[in-house]
Amino acid sequence: MTDKIRIMLVDDHAVVRSGLGAFLSVNPDLELVGEAEDGEQAIVQAAIVKPDVILMDLMMPVMDGVAATAAIKKQHPGIQIIALTSFQEEELVQNVLKAGAIGYLMKNVSARELAAAIKAAKAGKPTLAPEATQALVHASQQAQETEVLTERERDVLKLLVEGLNNAEIAERLVVSLSTVKYHISNILMKLGVDNRVAAVTKAIQKKMV
């Protein structure tokens, strides 16, 4: 018989905690050792109960799950943290993984998938919900697009977004009109668009400036 995986739940909704607790109680390999309803409590509890895996909600009062994850991982690098949330914003996914979470699951995950993710986390293997994977792929594509623009092209793009015309951009950047036109044609080519309106639209959508 292997040792049970010690689990702590962090969620500001008691009903979520009781639901997860019920799921853990019927799973012979898993044991619930602690609960917390916000990030600050989570940090205190983690030090006391020393769980193997924490299921961490992200949107909580007092201190959110990203800040709590970073603090707990700093103090207890051996504790694995799985973000369990109903949010899939790119920034949230990136931030909590950067903070040290090993997994990112949506709250509609099945009991079997959750158990598998907990066991994987204990073994040091990440589990990401398809939504989280998609968000990371999208974010890295954005980063690549922004990286392909030179610093000067980004300056020009920023001014295009502000609504300046070529002459005004030339004046603002103290360059010739032909230089501005050259930069704009490069920007259009790199962004894969054929006019400045489309370039501005894409820049705003992708938060490139």
C-alpha cells in the first residue's frame, strides 16, 4: 500500500471545498489534510500541515491564488500546486505557472482527471487543461509577433495606434517621411496585413503596444 497523497484545498467557497473534500474522501490514495479560504490562510496552513499537493483557487479575497502560490513555492519548494479555477485568461495562466504551479485545471474537470492530475503533480509532472494550453500557445505566438518588430517599428506602430499620419510620425520621431513609409511597409509585411487600419486593429487586439 503506497502512502496517501496529502492534499490541501484552498477556495473561498465552502461549497466547492466540501465538494472536493467529498471527492477526496472516496479516493483511497488521497487524503485531505487542510483547508483555507484565501491566500494568506493558505500560506499559514501550508507551513502547518505540509501537504504534498495543494488545489489552489485563483480568484479569492485578501490574497489571490497567484500571490499565494509564489509565496508557498518560495517557502516550501517541495509542495506541488495545481491551480483549480473557472478562469482561463492568458495572463492568469501565465502568471500562476510563472509563480510555480505545476498544473492548471478548470473546475469542471472530472473526478478521474482530477485524481490523475494530483498523482501526476506528486510525481512532478504537469497537467494543463486544454484551455490553459491554448492560452499559453496564443500568448507565445503574440510574443513572437511583437518580437519580430524592431524597437523603431514598435514606436511607429504605437503612433499609428494613436492616430498620427505619416508626416506627424516623422515629426514626432525626428525622421524623414520616406523613413516612416519604409517602417510602415515593414510593419504591414511582418504583421501580415495590407493596410494601416488593419495593422492598428491587430496591434490593439494583440496588445502589441
